Amino acid sequence: MPVRIDLTQITFAEPIYLWLLVLPALLSLLWTWRLLRRRYDLRALAKRRLIPVPERFALVGDLPFWLCLIVASSLLILALARPRGPATAVRRGGIDMVILQDGSASMRVKDVTGDRWQRSVRFLRTLGDSLSWNQDRIALALFAHVAAPQIRLTKDPNTYFFFLDHLDQEPPFRIDDATTWDTNLELGVYWGIRVVERDEEIHGKNTNAKMFVMLSDGETWSGEVANSLKQAVSKNIPLYVVGVGSLAGGALPLFHDENGTVVIDPEVPTTSRLDRAGLQRLAMAGGGQYFELDRDGDRHIANTLIDAGRRMAPSLGAVEESEELYWRFIVAAAFFPLLGLVFLRDKPELWLQLLGGVAATGVVISLIG
């Protein structure tokens, strides 16, 4: 949320400390007297001493260092008074992120750590941890041959993580059901649209930016996914795709009939590989972007997805708030002694002043904290 601070209307939460500014004011008068006295002494010395070589004297000597200390002490006193400035913050809408999680049989392939399903759930935890959950909402729908919405759009992280805690080992679709052995991406996108439409029917229009995030290996497409994609694009809902699995692939689980006998179908492949090219085409058609677990870092993918949603979110106007400014004064107070060290030539004095400045800054920070 971008913030613009009006420095012309600064107020102080602890104005009682402002009387301490009398001390640097008196020191400033003393510093001015010392400067004038030095200039007078230099002129007097130049008149009294007669030497064959012109003698040069520094005009101000180490006095700039002491001036920097006076300025730093003034800034620290202002920091103690807790300055605050009225700020204008531009609020932006949140994100409505609908996660479309593949739960088909191929997601049980063990070509990644654990298996593809468990790897997806670990990423979903990272994604949930990366959201602010203030205005952001998440929904979750699983799909194989059929789709099963699990979570409606919610701002409650407990609901989201409750699902992940109870389905982190395997998907709810039974491996012995024939419908589990199909990946109907069209139905997954369709139910994502239905989740958004149902939320609008119940709660009305929402200003949050809408986006779909699909986690899949892309194996065994069915249905006309282009139809659902066109519908999503028409509603300005881009589809971001996260690929799960490896190009080398792995063995598919065995399918058993009602009697527990292993069924071998020559038309069904025995291995499953990540369909990277197909998922990339899917993301391009959906107006989103393609990512791949274990090729890109989980935190990087999560932050990129959230940033993409933030960019789509509309502005909700400006709001007035109070911004703490004391830390800016502390930073400025630390800068001036460092600047003054340039004018010191005596090394022991230099180190003593440096240690004293660090100690004074530490004391002020502890008082403010």
C-alpha cells in the first residue's frame, strides 16, 4: 500500500521531551563562539608571526565534527518525542485465488519427493503462508474425471490449512474408481468459474482480483478445455499453471477391480510423465503463466502469483492514517556523526567519539522501544 507523508504537519506523541532541545541550542551558541574565536586567533597569529614560508591553517579545524554531534543530538531528541506525520495511503483490493488441484491417479506417481500429490500440498502450504489474509481469499476445488469443490472463497486461513492437514497424504478420489484415472481439465476450470459465480450470488460483487491457479501434471486430458478457458478469459480470470512431476516420470499405481484383482489394460500406459509443453500451452491460452515445482522455488512461485494478483487488483482510493517517523530521525542522527568523523585527525579521539556515538544511539533506541 503506497504511502505519501505530509512532513509539513508533523505532530509529537511525547512532546515532553522537546524541552531537551534547549541543550543543543546552547551548544550551538557555544560552537558559534568557538568558530568566531578561532577565526580571530588565526588572524592575530598571522599578524604576529613572520616566517619565510607562508603558513596555512585550517579555517574550521575539527569544529564541523562537533557541529555534526550537535545536529545528531537534536535529531535524537526529536526521535524521543515520537514524531508522527499524517500519511495518505492508496488502498488496493485483495485477491480471490481459486486453486484447481489435480487429484487423478497420476498424481500418486512417486517421481518427486513423496509423490506428486504430497508435493502439491507442500507448495499449497507455502502459498497460504505467503498470503496476507486481510482482504485476500482462497477457494479450493479438486478434479480428476469429476470435480469436487472443497473450500468456498474464504478469508479464514484455518479453513484452508484444515483441509491441507487432513488430506496431505493422498487425494480423496479412490484409486480403485475408474473415474480417478482421468484428468478432466475442462471440468476443473468450469468448477473454478462456478465457485466465483456462487460467491457472487451469495455475497454480491467483490472488488478483489480473480485468478485461477491450477496444479497438475497434465496427464491424460479429456474434454474441450478451450471452452472453459474462453469463459474464464471473458470474465477476466487468468489461469496460472503449476506443473508437478518430472519429465522422466514414474510408474502409475496399480488398478484393482471389485475383487481386489489387479487389472491390466493394454490401452492404459504404465508410466506417467509431466506434460510440460501441454501445460505451457494451457497457461498461455488462459492468459496466465507457467511454473514448475522443483524447477522454481516454492516461495518464488508463491510470491510471483500473489504479485500478479496484486497488479490486477483495482485501487480502492486513498485513506488517511498516522505514520511513525522516529526511525527516520534515528537514521539521520546516526549519519551525522559518521560525516563528522571525516574532520577528525586524532585517531584515539576518533575511536572514542565513534564508540560514544554508538552507545548513545543504543540507549535512545532502547528508550523508544
